[in-house]
Amino acid sequence: MYYVKSTPPRRPRRGRTPLPESERKARLIQTRVDEDLDDALRDAAKQRRVTVSQLIRNVLEDTFTLVDNVVADAAALTATVKRDAKRVADAARGRVRDPLEAVEAWQEVIVGKDQVCARCGNALTRGARALLGVVADGSARPWMCLPCSTQL
Ligand SMILES: [Zn+2]
């Protein structure tokens, strides 16, 4: 049986040496673990020459960073699948047309939502520099990665 308890930082009691500012602002999380897990954590911490507290903090930080990256990768994958599905649907309807043909100009922009390069299919992730096609015929504005833009 485990439970997690999170408490806000405590004010230092009179007569005690106050903790450094960085540690005072951190929240304390307490949790109960069984003996086996406790032994495993102590062994792992000893091997890595860190405290059990530092080990757990590292594991938590790594886990949540990993989750963020998985979500970002999934978004890029979704964009790729959508693009491919649209191409297949267009081909099935006999509307095979190069989306780059409609472009009258290219504008360098910073990607806000994950996109896919219309030329090479590479993912363009939020914050990356890329080109966005300016079209006059109302068709979808294609995206292009910077390496592909050097071949225009
Ligand atoms: Zn490209």
C-alpha cells in the first residue's frame, strides 16, 4: 500500500538554521514504499552516488520529460499519417497534383503547430524555422523544410 503526500514548504522554526532559498521553495513529497522497493532505491542511489531523494527526483523529472517528448512525437506522427491519408484519397479520386505547383512565393516562418514538409515528408516541429507557401488559388498552403528550400 502506497500513498503520496505533498506539502508546501514550511516556515523555518525559531532557532533553526533556515534552509537555502532554493530548497525552501521546493515542495516536499512523502510516500510510503515497501521494504523491497526501499532496498532497491537505496542500492540504486548508492551505485549512482546520489541520495535516495535525488534519485527519485531524477527519475520523476526524466519520466515527465519523456512523456512530453512522446506526446510531441505522436503529434508529428499524426500530421504525417494525415498527409499520407490525404494523398492516398486524392490519388484514389484521380486528383494527383503536386501541391508545390500552386505556390507563388515562399515565406520563412516559425512553426506553431507540428507540420510536415510537402517535399521530403520530414516532420516540422513547433519552434522550427520552415517555409510556408503562398498560394493564390485557395488550395492548402504547403510547408517546406529549410534543407528542401535550398533546392528550389
Ligand atoms: Zn523537406
